[in-house]
Amino acid sequence: MSSHASTSHSTGHAAPQGFIRKYVFSTDHKVIGIQYIFLGLFSAILGTALSMMMRLRLAWPGSQFPLLEHIFPTGFPGGVMSPEFYLAVLTIHGTIMVFFLLTTVPLSGFGNYILPIQIGARDMAFPVLNMLSYWTTVVALMVLMASMFVEGGAPISGWTAYPPLSALGKIAGPGLGAGQTLWIASIAIFCLASLLTALNFITTTLNMRAAGMSLMRMPLTVWAWFTASTVALLAFPVLLGGGILLLLDRLAGTSFFLASGMVVSGKVMTNSGGSPILWQHLFWFFGHPEVYIIILPGMGITSHIISTFSRKPIFAYKAMVAAIFAIGFIGFIVWGHHMFASGMSPLVGMVFSVLTLTVGVPSAIKVFNWLATLWGGHIRCTASMLYALGFVSFFVTGGVTGLLLAQPAIDVYFHDTYFVVAHFHIIMGLAAVFSIFAALHFWFPKMFGRYMSETLGKVHFWITITGVYSIFIPMHFLGMAGAPRRYAQFTEFAYLSKLQPLTIHISWAAFVVGAAQLILLFNIFRSMRWGKRAPDNAWEATTLEWVIPSPPPHDNFGDMEPVVYRGPYEFSVPGAKADFILQTEQEVEGGE
Amino acid sequence: MMNSGLASENWNGGGSPYAVGHKKLGMWLFLVSDSLTFGSLLISCMYARTASSNWPTPFPMWPSIAFASLMTFCLLTSSLTMAFAVAASKRGDRAAAVKFILLTILGGVAFLVLHAREWLHLIDEGVRPWSNPWGSPLFGASFFGLTGLHMFHVFSGVVYLGVIALGTRNGKRSHEDVEVCGLYWHFVDLVWMFIFPLIYLMSVSPK
Amino acid sequence: MLLAPDLPGPLLKLLALFFWALAIATATAFIVHPIWLPENISLNGVDVDQQLNLTLCIAGAAFVIAHMLLGLFLWRFGGKQAGRALYWHESHRMETAWTVVTAVIFVGLGLQGSRVWAREYLTDPPANAMTIEVTGQQFAWNFRYPGPDGKFGRTRPDKVDDSEGNYIGLDDGDPAGTDDITTQNVIAIPVNRPIQLIIRSRDVLHSFFVPVLRFKQDAVPGMGIPVHFTATKTGEYEVACAELCGMQHYKMRARFLVMTDTDFNAWLKSRSQ
Ligand code: HEA
Ligand code: HEA
Ligand code: CUA
Ligand SMILES: [Cu+2]
């Protein structure tokens, strides 16, 4: 970040001096963005490693892994992974991936770095709050990690933490003591950090746009981050409230989620009056919007990249904005589709079902618009574009299985089977992760002034997309056969035992994909030092981040006051000199 | 900065398109979010209440409700003084603003003290988060959970007011800061206006 | 021209081939389906399977068409250099058309599916239905038949005693309970007779899942949730627990026996001693 320091005087945004102020407790949105991305990278490595451990046990349940016994002496007694350790690994895997990878990187990470620049601002509206949010997130991650190593074992109640299991404490079995308490605490802290970030993003987008950056000239990425933040602002507090109540149940002896008359481990419980289903309502009122918090930035990134590398305006910009909003809004009234089998009134289930199918409509509109954007384009084959196309593919593949799950009559068969696991890994695990890959390759030259290796990127793309499809398409069939999720092994049931060969296949595919991620890691760290130097406008793109140096100076725009004259995706304008026109370009030869 | 290429209905950058500064907008957003946190707790407590057949109604008009009304009065008055503080700071009368903020703090502290007494009194009567002498144990859970979170907000508000009072006195805080702080304080007051009827008035003992 | 010259178009054609192959292979796998749902033995399951197949066809068509188009566009426009790309912002006609068509299909599916659901869950069990109580516990399924008097006896949590085999806390003070028949991890039902289950749990959440019946229902402490069905084929099947309930969740299995009336009566009798 040094080469352009000279341009950044004059505006009163003097760059901070000293390592700590500059890189650790920095209030610069760009540094914070990169910090989030590396936090996410660390989480992804951990989460992936955990998923490999799950695949080991699922494929070879009784086998011994003496090496792993060295690392986790209590989790692998005698070298065999214990079932409760399997559940602990599953819980941490899900939590890390959903919260610390997919909520932080696409929204807080890339959003932090790119959003202010794309609207022509010099920083976030609240830089100090931004820094505090980041460090609060770090604390949440540390608390989560601590939960794995406390007395009584890591939490085992899944990323959804349904009570009574999660509320009863040690008495309900291993892994439900202090570890579970820390898990809830971690999530509560995470909620706080996320809603403060969301508040920051919304204020920044509304208040800090440069001259001429009217709402309808904002890149779709900005719309997506803005909407996802709005959703986050309204969803996270509800989980926070639920978390507080769950903590009270555990620590203060209340019974919000605990009914009367329970007998646990032979002991008659004194709780009474509460309802376990209440938690499910609170959790999913947050949880469903959460999946859109995850996917909306990915949709924005995909739109942005597909338009750029098709050299075409995004098709139906207005409809895209409307669809983003519709998804965000309808997302708040469909949470009951996770609860068709919970004992909720069947009539209510019917209403949720129809509402859920409605949310598919704006989603499908986005797919149509992406396809229409490709039509007639001059499609460039960059790694970033490949990942974005992968996103579209995963979104369709994972989305259409939602049509089955959304119907209660069918879902009471598929609920809590591997069909659901396949659904959400494809649409969330893969679509959203591919949007991270796409964004990383796309903005890396802006962040570090160097390209990532295209060749390595493409190799990684091909192995990963083939690999994950061979993990998760077969997984649907496990669900078809009725294999329940969160089973430490399938050997106890006659109808499941015959699925073992498929399970082993899935595990091998998973190991290949896991190993392939090393290519990505290598590419990231290699390119930071030795990548090919990138010019300011690395991809001949149009939005504001490409107007300024790579990497940008501390105050982004230096002496320049950005002024915006046109929409974000002016590619291939007839008669124009080049096939792209920057948003800041005033004169157009030929005309529109 | 106005350029010919810029259509006049377009936004011109800089300050605040909707005539709200960052801090005020940020506070509004926080309050929206916070009201959902309270909302989820309130809804949970109401859910517990409707689901229980033996929800107690232990508060006699005298002294419980009267006492709680006094607390409400303290909080309401402090909202009023806060409004005066904002008005004073708008006039640029910093001394008056500080005076009214201090009065607001007084109201807040009075509320906290009375509330602490109320807690002790109920604990004395045997109310616990997990049980109480009269019926559904969730009564105590709801009471302590909701009022506890609210007290925490009042307490934070008192600290916040203190910081603003200090800053206003030595001229480090602007009028906007006072106004934003006022927003928070009115919100805390408003939340109490939900808790008071739901916890107290709906549990007035029939006798 | 920055990176543009060395951007190989053929790779996009390869991706097009990949998407086509994916669509064809996946569609084939679902049509041939070496692994599928276990056979259906429930009266309602017929409708469920029909709705499932219908939805799969629609979802599959959307999946295949989307990937075919994706591949087609990549094949045609990948790496194109000559001239300019199309400058095309929108088309209201097309947008309206596909919005309306998708809305009709999706909401139509929802309404159709709701009818199947309503028939199963919004109806009362037939008057001659036999009631059986199911109680989940960590990590076993308990079943209770009301016995000759047709009435379940009272249960009390403090009567639960696993060492005496009183898993559900049957209260011996209640005469209605003396003829109740309880079993653990095995349930038998007569074929072709409507059955109503009352699903309960004594500790944490469980979920009563019988794949051959095409439904599952969570067992929630403090609630007794009714479901009803009619099994149409005799045989031995399995009940799984489908809601995470602790370390032995994966082991929580019960045998599910569907018998002829005579066999069932004999079975019940042998249990009542
Ligand atoms: C990013 C995350 C994400 C996204 C976007 C979605 C999107 C959707 N999800 Fe998913 N879902 C999850 C993440 C996500 N989900 C997770 C994590 C769970 C499990 C949680 C747990 O229990 O642990 C879950 C579970 C889940 C369930 C509960 C299942 C169960 O537990 O029983 C249901 C039920 O309705 C559902 C439905 C849907 C629907 C209808 C959509 C829709 O939004 C999908 C809309 C998209 C489409 C409909 C595709 C559109 C494209 C086309 C139609 C192509 C057409 C084009 C041509 C023909 C050219 N999801
Ligand atoms: C983001 C979400 C995400 C991702 C990416 C994954 C990735 C994977 N998951 Fe996971 N999974 C969940 C979210 C995710 N999972 C959730 C929520 C659950 C449910 C938990 C519960 O039941 O409570 C679950 C459960 C789950 C199960 C179910 C277990 C059970 O129910 O018993 C299994 C089993 O195979 C599994 C396997 C895998 C595998 C093999 C991968 C592989 O695909 C791994 C390969 C990894 C990648 C393809 C991603 C690599 C990403 C990066 C390297 C990012 C780089 C970052 C930057 C550049 C910043 N997962
Ligand atoms: Cu019982 Cu899972
Ligand atoms: Cu959902």
C-alpha cells in the first residue's frame, strides 16, 4: 500500500503510521476488508479440515486413525472417532462455514473493501465502529474455538442448537456442558458484530455516495450488499434475543425452551411451561433470512462479473434490483419451511409452503437475466468468469431442489435427510463459495496490485467444480433412500447399510476437493508477492474502483473528487471508442 | 461541482441525501435493530404466558403498581428533560443543555434505584428465574429477563448521557450528538412503555 | 488489450460441454435411479410419490434447460472477438413473460402440493382408527397400546423407572392403565387398518421417521402430536430417529411390523402378559 502514498495528502485523510495502527487496529475499510477475508480464509481451512474428518468416519466408521488420536486424544479414543466427537465436528463445521466464512467474507470482507470505493466514498460512515465490529468477530471466533477444548467436550447440538438438547446441560450427554454455553455465547457475540457492520453499510450506502451516484446508478454489488445488510440488521437481533433466552435457560435456570415433565438420564426435571418450538421460530426467523444474507452478495458479485466479462450491460438492471429486494423481503416470511415436521400447525405449514415457492420467482428471474446477459456477448474466459458461471450453475442446481423441500407433503419425507444436506451444500456451500472465488480473482489486482495466476485459478476451478458435483449430486440419492443427517454412521440400519459404497465414493471425492484447495491457497500467497503486475483498470471494467490506483491509496480517491455520469454497466456502447465506458467518463463520442 | 452532464434530479454527493447525518441515521438503524431484540424477548414472554394455564397475577394496585408507576413517572420525566436538553442545545445554550442532561441522568438513576429495590423486594418474596410462589415459573423468568435487559439499557444510557454531558460542557460534542443521545434515551423510555403494561398491568391481582 | 488476447475461448467451449454433460448425466441418474425411495406401503404415500415425481420432473426440466442454455450461450459467444457485443438493456415483453410463467408454475406447484398435504394432515382419522402412543427417549422408541379398554392410563414423570422397564412412567394408581401394553423398539400394526399415532418425547427432540410410510414427525416434550396413516402391505420395516438427540442418535432404531389382523392379535396377546 505504499507506492501511492504520495497522492494521498491534501484531503485530511492522513494515512496512519505505525504497524499497529496501520494493519492491526486499522480503521481503514480496505485493511478491515482484507482482515475479514483472511479471517474467512482461516475459518475455511478449519471448516474444510473438519468436513474431511466427518467424511473419514462416515466412509470407514470403525477404522482406526492413530495419527488423529495424537491430535485429539479424547475425540479418537483408541484411534476410532467417537460418535459424540463426530457430532462436535459437525457442529463446528456448520457454524464456522455459515457464520465465519459465508457471512463474513462475501458481505463484511468484500463489502468493506469494495462498497465504499464503488460509491465514491473515502471510508465507511463509522470507521472506528467498523474496526470494533471486526475485532468483535475475532472474539466470537476465539470463543467458538475455545468451546472445542473445554471440560466436557465440544458442543454437539448442530448449528441449529435445538433445545431441549442444547438447553439441558451436562445431564443430557457429553458435549452439552461448558462447550455448548460457549457456543451460544460465540453466536451472540457474532450477532452483535454483524448488526453493527450492517448498520455501518446501510449508513454508508445512503449517505456517502459521490456526486452523480444516484441509487439507480449503483452497481448491483452495492445493491446486494445494501440489501443483505438491511436483512442482517433485522435478522441478527432476533437470534441475539433467542441466544439470550437460551443462555438464561442454561445458566439462570429459566425454562423458556423447556417443557414440563421431562425425564433426562433418569432424573425428573423441574422445568415447566416453556416450549422447544419457540426456539425454532426464533432461530429460523433469523436462519432463513441468514441464507439470503449469504447468497445476496454472491448474486451481486455474479451479476457484476458476468456483465463485465460478457462485455455487455447487465440485462434488466431494474428487474435485478427489484429481485434483490423481493428476495430480501419475502425471505422474512418463509421461515416456517424448516419446521414442517416440528409439530407446528399443518395449516400454518401450508401458508409457509406457498410463500416459499413465491420466493423462487425472483430467484428464477435472476437466473433468466444472467442468461440473457450472456446472450450476444463477447464472453471472456477469465478464472473469475468461470467461477461466476459456476455460481449460476450451482444456484440453479441447488435452487430447484428447494421446490421439493418447500412442499410439506414431500418435505416430511426429505426433512433432516441427506437430500437437505445436498440442497444446502450446493446452493450455499458451493454457490456462495464460488462467488468468493470469483470475487477474489476479480478484485485481487485491485487489492494487491497484482493478478492472481489465471492458470492456477483455472486448474483449481476445474478440479473443484467436477469434484463438488461428484460429492453432492450423489448425496441427493442418499436422501432419496431416506438416510437421516447427523448420523455418525449408517451401519445400524438395514436399509442404510447398503448405501455404504456410495458413502465411500462421496468421501473420496471430498478428499480430492479438499486437496485441490491447496492450489487456491498457494495461488493467493504466491500472487501477493509474485503475481503479474496489474494496471489500475485490470479488467477493462466500468465501476469506480477501476478509476483509482491499484492498490488504492489510504483515502481511495486522493485529490480527485469522483463524479459519476452514467450507469454501472456501460459495455459495448455503439459508437464509443472502447467497449467500456467508466462511470466517471463525461464525454461519449457517438452517443448512446 | 455541478456538472452539465448531471441531470438535476440526481444526487450530488457529499452530506446527507435524506437530511440525516451519519450519526443520527446510524442511531435510528440501531434502534430498529434493538427493538427487534426486545421484540423477540417480548414475543417469547407473551408466548410463554398464553401457553401457561397458571400464569400468576401477583401485583396488587398498592403498593406494586403504584411503585411501578412511580418508576414510570421517573422515566417519563427524564424523557421530558431530555427533550429540553435537545432544545437547549439547538439554541446553542450549552449550559442549559448540560443542566437538563444532568436532570435526565437523575431521572435515570432514580429509575434504576427504584427498580433495584423492586427486584430485591420480589426476590425477597421468593421470586426466582426458575420458580415463584404463585404459579408458572416462567413468570419470574420473563420478569427478570425483560426488565434485566431493559435495566442494562437504562444503565448504558446513563453512562452515555454522562459522556455527552461532559462533552457538551467542554464543547467537544455537537448538537447532533445531543440529539442522537436523546433518540436513544426516548427509545429506552418507549421500550418501558411496552414492558410496563405487559409485565405489570397485565398481572394486576384481581383482588 | 490487457489480458484479453491470451484469454482462451476453447475453455469456455469445454465448460459448455461440461454443463451439457452434467445435465445429461444427472438427468439420466434420476431417470435410471439405481437408488431410490424405499417402496411405499402407505395409502397417502401414493399421492406423495405422485407429487414428488411431478415436482421432480418440473425441477429436473428447469435444471436441464438452464444448463443447456448456459452451455449453448457459452459455446456460441465464448471468446468471440469480431465486432461489438450486443448493446441490450432490457426487454419488457420477455421479462413479463418469464415472470408470469415461473410464478404460475411455482405457485401452482405449491397449491397442488398443499392439496396432498391437506388430505393427509388436515383430516381427522377415520372413526375406526386404532390409536398407539409413541414416546421417544434417549435412545429408544417406546410404544403403548391402550389394551382392551381402549383407554390409555395416566403417566407421571416421577414414575419413570428404566430399571423396572417403566420407560414412560405409567402410573399404577390408574385402573385404565393396568391393561396398557408397552413395548420398546418394536411396533406392530395391522395391515389396511387406519392407525393414529400420538407422538411424544420424554426428554429431548426426536423425530419418528418411517421411510416406507413417507412421513416423519418430530417428538416434542410436552406435546402429543397426532398423525394418522394406513399401511397397505405386510412386512418388517424400520423406524429411524431423524432429529438430533445426542450421541447415539444414529442408533435409535425400532422395528416396524405390519401384520395381518390375526397375526397382529396374536402378537398383541403375547405382549400383554
Ligand atoms: C444460501 C443458502 C440458501 C438458499 C439461497 C436457499 C434457497 C432456497 N431454499 Fe434452502 N436451505 C439452506 C440454504 C439455502 N436455501 C440451508 C442451509 C438449509 C438447511 C438448514 C438446516 O436445517 O441445517 C436449507 C433448507 C431448506 C428447507 C428445509 C428443508 C428441511 O429441513 O426439511 C427448505 C424447504 O422449503 C428450503 C427451500 C429453499 C427454497 C425454496 C429456496 C429458493 O430460494 C430457491 C430459489 C431458486 C430457484 C427456484 C432456482 C431458480 C432457477 C430456475 C428455476 C431455473 C430456471 C431457468 C430456466 C428453465 C432457463 N431450504
Ligand atoms: C458454507 C457452508 C459449507 C461448506 C462450504 C461446506 C463444505 C463441505 N461440507 Fe458441510 N455443512 C455445512 C456447511 C458447509 N459445508 C452445514 C451448515 C452443515 C450442517 C451442520 C449441522 O447439521 O448442524 C454441514 C454438514 C455437512 C455434512 C453432514 C453431516 C451430517 O449431517 O451427518 C457433511 C457430510 O458429508 C458435510 C461435508 C462437507 C464437505 C465434504 C464439504 C466440502 O465441500 C469441503 C470442500 C471445501 C470447499 C469447496 C470450500 C473451500 C472454501 C475455501 C477454501 C474458501 C476460501 C476463502 C477465501 C478465499 C476467503 N457437511
Ligand atoms: Cu432420537 Cu435422534
Ligand atoms: Cu430456509
